[in-house]
Amino acid sequence: MRREWSVGIAILLLAIVLAATAPSYFSAENLRDLFLVNMPVLVAAVGTMLVILTGEIDISAGSAFAICSVVSGVVAKSGAPLPAAGAAACMIGAALGALNGVLVAYGRIPSIVATLAAMVGLRDALRWSTQGAWIEDLPQRFQYLGLTQSLFPIVAAAMVTTLVAAVAGTLRHVAAGRMVYATGSSAEAARLAGIDTAAVKLVVYTIAGGLTGLAALLNSVRFNQIPSNTGLGLEMKVIAAVVVGGTAITGGRGTVTGTLLGVILLGAAGPALTFLGVSAQWERALQGLIILAAVTIDAARLPRGARFTRTSAAGV
């Protein structure tokens, strides 16, 4: 709760600075754009939060996001029913997530290594298959899945995002969710309590992949073309949002509310740099500094012995 309050205060202070120095930041058009850009980020961040809660990491989200985006566009152009485009994106994302889960949970490959290999391999495979070409001339009905270009598509996308966040927010109150927290707190203790920690990690990676596919769909339907390099840097953004929101990088602690606040802070801070006259190229550096600061704070809060025990357990 302290972390959530501190992030909320940071958002408030940023809003005050922007109101005083760049009031145009709060124009209806800019706020609408921020809302639409960050809804997919929040959906993907919820999936990343689930993975980190188990004491693992996934840095392949950006590459999976790109593949799911391209797949949804290709299916839409094929003339298939529009719901098929959404289903294809989510299914491909879930399959890619499951592959990571198998490598980490059953192959016992460190998650940082497995997902780094996936990040590079998936991105290069997509570049090879598309030859760098964009998916263009998408059918007009693909935009917002054929919904009218009014306020309703925004409300519909917001409802989907809210539903994802609300379901994830119930984790602490259901047995399956408590298994996720227990696995991240101490994999060995969870195993001794009868929890199949490998299965938990596999399911979590699969869900995270499916959410990445859904995020890709929510982003793709805003445009009439899909770049083959979409999603670059997404993994850094969602990890930063999750960690700054209070989810412990060692697992076992975190909330959807904190992740939401993290997404709001990072989503507002990036464009704020431009309005404040700072080069947007500093956005990635800002995300890296936020991750470093959040991890340092978490490490400082743990006694040395507890730090070693939790880190060791996370690799079991």
C-alpha cells in the first residue's frame, strides 16, 4: 500500500507540474490518445505481473505482441469473420506463452535466458517471414472490429481492459490465485504444501501470452495498417510499470492496483517529456531508471538472509 500511495503521489505531482508549465497536455485529444495507447499496455502488464508474481520474468512480450498483431491483420485480410482475427491473436499469444512456460517450468531454463532467446528468435522470425513489409490495406471493418468510429469503441475497449484487470484483481481471494502468490513467495514451500509449481508457471505464462495477444488486438484495430516491427520496447514498459507499482521482482507480492498506477505513471511521463521540451529519446532511459530504483528499494527492504532464501526459492 505504501508503494501504491507513493506512485499515486508521483502521478499527482506530475499532473501539477504539467498543469503549470504545459496545460495543453490536458487537451481532450491528447488525453484520448493517452487512454487508447495505454489500454493495451495495461492488458499486457497484467500478464507480466502474473509471471513476476511467480518469481519469473518474461522479456519476450514485445516480440509476441508483434507476431500477434501481424497474425490478426493477416486473418482479417483473408476474409475470415472478424472475431476470428481476435481469436487468432489470443491463441497465438497463448501458444507462444506456453512455449516459454514449458522451457522455464519443465526445461528448468532460467526465465531470463529462455525469454531473451524467445524475444530475439521471434522478432527475427517475423522479420524473415514478412521481409520487413507492413500489413496494409486492412479491411475497413477491422478498425475497432467494425464498430462505429464514435465513443462506443473506446468504451468497449475500456470495458474489456477493466474486465481483465478486475479478474486479475480477484487472485488473492481464490485458490488458484493463492497458488500463484505461494509459488512466488517460496517455490519449495509451495511444493511441500502440495502445489504443482511447474504447472502453475506453465499456466501463468500461457495466460500472459493470451493477454499479450488481446493487447495486440486492442492496439491493431486502431489503425488501417500494422508495422512488422510493432511492439518494440513493450517488454521494458510493462516490466517497469509492474515493478514500480509494487510487484516484487522476486515474486510473491503485488497487486493489480499497483500495476494500474504504474501504467498511468509511465504512460503519462513519456509524452510529458515532449511537452516539457525534453527529447522523447530519454523515455527508455527513464523506464530503466524506474526499474532500477524499484528493485533497489525492494532489495533494501529485505534482510540479507531473507533476500537469499527468496531468490533461491524462486529458481526451484
